[in-house]
Amino acid sequence: MNLIDIILVVNLCYRCHNKEIEDILKNSAHRNLDCISCHEGFEKFPHPKKKVRCKICHGEVAKFFERSVHYDKLGCSDCHGKHRITVFEIYTKKLSISDICAGCHTEEGNNYKNSIHYLALKKGANDAPSCVDCHSEHHVLSSETEGSPVYYKNVPKTCAQCHENKAITDKYGISPRRLSSYLSSYHGIFLEKGIPYVANCISCHTPHFILPAEDKRSSIHPDNLPKTCSKCHPKADFSVTKGKIHIEVKPQSAPHVFAVRVFYIIFISILVSGFVIHIIFDFIKFIKNRRSHE
């Protein structure tokens, strides 16, 4: 079909369809496309019963979407719109992602909108995560699926995209090394061993209603820690919650732990060195004895 034919077909579309669609398209990501680029075969009347085939242009995205939990439940237009196609790369559009997801996931959406992540995003911190930063955009998988970024074993690595990123932690003044300090803890060690019921990030911080420890509503506020920890440790002595979590072994943050670590490093180094020296002298003695018997 040549350019003249395309123009004729598009003009025919507006005989029946509101011409406001043309104005909407001008402000859309698809502003350089015409009607029949998406509505293939619709130049005939009555229109055939065909769906818009986005994968004509977005083939790779379609492959991811076809393997997601949303496939056969949602269409592209349910999230991106029909004619006013939304692009989420810019921060102001990133804010609207939670609105779209909350259309189906109401409780999660409400919790997220009261979280530190959403509030930071609203203040202009465009590094703050929205739904798709944790769940991915098109390849959205169940939390029970091993390949999902929110699968229990993958949660710490998903959170670490920001919380182990020095550029982000320095920029916003948030605590660094959250993954490495978690992995060196009891919980982290056993998670790496594949124990599914061990606490990960969302076990303590919750999946969506994430708040700093200073906020009295936070699940990790000192007053709320007994309740949070009792989900796994119902009979525990909660004086343990007075200690620091995510300990970084530094003189400033954990002087006693640091002193013990330094002592053991020096002690074990001396011990190993002594073993090595003993073995060397023993080997020399063995060689001398062997030569004397030859």
C-alpha cells in the first residue's frame, strides 16, 4: 500500500471514529504511526474480528509478556492505553505506574503509596523504585516462580540493586551494604543454603508498606520489632531486638564485634603461621634423617 492509499484509508477512519483520536495520537508515543499500522486489515468494512497486534513492532517485549502471569488476563492497552500510549521512562510517568497496577492490586497499591519509596519518588528522587523495578515490566512472574525477582531467594538481590549501589546510597544518604551485611547474618547464610522459611528483606520490612525505622508505623520500629520477629520466633526473648541489624563490622558501628574480629584474625594468622613453620622444620628434619640413613 502506497502513501496515498494510506492517507485515504486514515481519512476514511475519521468518518466514523471521533477525530479527537487524531489529536490524542499527536501526543502519543505512536504519533508517527497511522491507524492501519496497528489495526492491520481494518481497511475493509465491516471490520474483521482481529486484535491489535503490538508484537508487529514490539516482538521482544511480546515474548516476555507471553511468559508472564498477566498473559491472557491483560492486553497491552490495559496498561499503556489505547491511543494515548504512555511511555514510563520519564519520572513523572513513573509515578503513574502504581496507579495503573493498583487498578487490579488495590491493597498493594495503597500500601506502596504510603511507603518511603513512593514518597521519595513523589519528591523527585527518580531512582526510587516503582512496581516494575521490583516485579519487572512485562515478564511479571509469581513470587513462587524461581525465576521471579520477588522469589524468596532472589528478594535480597532485587533490593540490592539500590541498597548495595554505592552511587545511590551516597546520593540519598541511606545506609550502604545492606546485602553484604545481610548475607553475613544468620538469616542470609541459611537463605543461601536454600532454606525457604528464613527471613529475607520483605519478611521484616514488608513487601510494599516500607518505612524507615524512625517511623512508628514501620514494621522495624523498635516498638514493633517483637511483633515482626514473632512471626517466625513466637517464643523468643525479644531483648535480642535491642541489638543492631545489618551489622557492618567497623570500629564506629560495632566496636566490640570489630575488636573480636581483629583478635581472631591475628590469633588465627599466628596459629596458622606456627603450623606452617612447624611443618617446614619437621620436613627439614625428615630430609636430614633420610640423608643420614643413606
